[in-house]
Amino acid sequence: MQKVAVIVQDGAEPFGLGSLVEVWGEPYHADDDNPVFDFQVCTPRPGRVAGRAGYDLLVEVGLEAAADADLVCLSPKHDFLDHDPAVLEVARAAHDRGAVVYAHCSGVFELAAAGLLEGRECTTHWRYTDRLARMYPSAIVRPDVLYVQSGNVLTGAGSAAGIDASLHLMRQTFGARVAATTARRIVVPPHRDGGQAQFISRQVVDCQAETLGAVLTWALENLAEPLDVDTLARKAHMSPRTFARRFRDETGTTPHAWVTAQRLQLAEEMLERTENSVDHIAAEVGFGNAATLRHHFTRVRGVSPQVYRRQFAC
């Protein structure tokens, strides 16, 4: 991925545009050693683009900038049911040539209007999921997730979830280390659930929780230990049933799924940063043996640990 084009239109939502610029438009930082992209903001009619929040944008580049982009982003706009045919054609052309097409929040409606969501799972801002499902019944709308990837089409729930979706794509393309470095620069948690599988539809799990923060921090520091519900419940001074219910309420997932996700994330980092054997890494992250690590890694990431290491090792 070398060239990124973001399409903005009248009524541009500043936060939606900003979340894309923050991830994909950043210059090089020597201490991060971050990838740098040929990043361009473009619009159907170059010149003044009316903003949504009391200020306008001056965009001097037309849609031709997206013609050879590896990633084409549709930034959300206020009047999201008014579609420019030229933008829809650019989205279709990008998809057909294999570029990644990404829209979040209300920008997802343009992907639907372009016919790119037929038979695909997708998401948008929770305010609009019912409308999206009614208007485009062939789209499989998931209102309960932060982002969905189906092939080379990525949709996000909008607002801050736009950063989550971009970090997911960053991680998928450049690995966990680069995504974590990007997240650290933005000062957000490194949401990295998902991975190399062709289809990702998974709510991002945040390790911060209202009342379970201490036990989750302890678990992250002791992933090599047995971390079943009984063990975690004792650490939280709760009964297993109360702990399991509270855990789901505060994290949106089960203790087993959360622990597995954290172990996979640590395994990714060790595969990238060290030359340790898969057996050694499996023991360090709590899977016990290489076969168990390979099973979970391949199931969730879509590739084996060895293939992941060859692709993303520092």
C-alpha cells in the first residue's frame, strides 16, 4: 500500500476526515519508523468544499487522484443520501481493480449506492443501521460491531470507530508493531482484533473496564498462567457467575474470548520482534504448545504463525 486517496464532498464531517488524516496522512517520525503514504485529499469539483462545522475546506485535487490509489476512502458528509455519480463510479472502479475501498459512518451509504455492499456484511453508525438495512436489503447490516471487512471493502461504525477500522487495516497490511506504534502516537488503545482472514467481523475488545480494570491488567501481565473464569473471579473477589456476567457487560465478550485475543496479540508481537521458536512463544503467551497456538492463530488470523512471521518480522 503506497497511495491513499480520501474523497471529501460538501458537508464534510471534520472528525471523519480527521480520523483518516491522522492515520494515513502522517509524515515520517524517526522514533516511530512509520510507513509514509502518498496521501491526497480529493473532491469531485476542486476548489471550496463546504464544511459541516462552521469552516470550509480548500481542496485543489480532483477525483483523478483516486484512479491509481491503493486505498480509496469515502469520508462521511452531512447529506449522506445525496450521491455524486462520479464518486460512485470511482468507488466501483477502485473495487474492480482490487484497491481497498473504505467508508465509515454515513459514508457507507455511498458504498451501498455504488452496489458494493450487495451480499456483504457491513456496518455504519448505530443511528443509521436501520435505515441502511431498509434502503439496501441485499446488504447484511451488522449494528453490533465497530468495523467489518469483506474482501477489499471495509466499513466502519463512524466517529472514533473510524480510527479503529484504520488501525485494523494498518495492522493487516503492516503488522501489529506498526499498528501499535500508530495507536500510541494517536494516544488511543491499539485495537487490533481481526487479522489476516479474508472476512473480519468482530467487535474490538478494549481492555479497559469500569470495575474490572485491575484484574484485566493483572491478566495481561500473567498471560502464561492459567486464566480460567474461576481464577479471574477469585482475583476480582467475585463468584464465577457474577464475574462472567460483569465481564460480558463491561467488555462485550466472554473471559475466554478476551484472554485468547490478548494471547494472540502478544504472540504477534513476539513473532515480529523475536526469533524465538513457535513452541517457546506458545508457552510464553499461555497456549502451552505450538499446536494450540497454530490452531487459534490460523483460525482468527487466517494464516499460520510461520507465515505471519515471514510477512511481518522486523
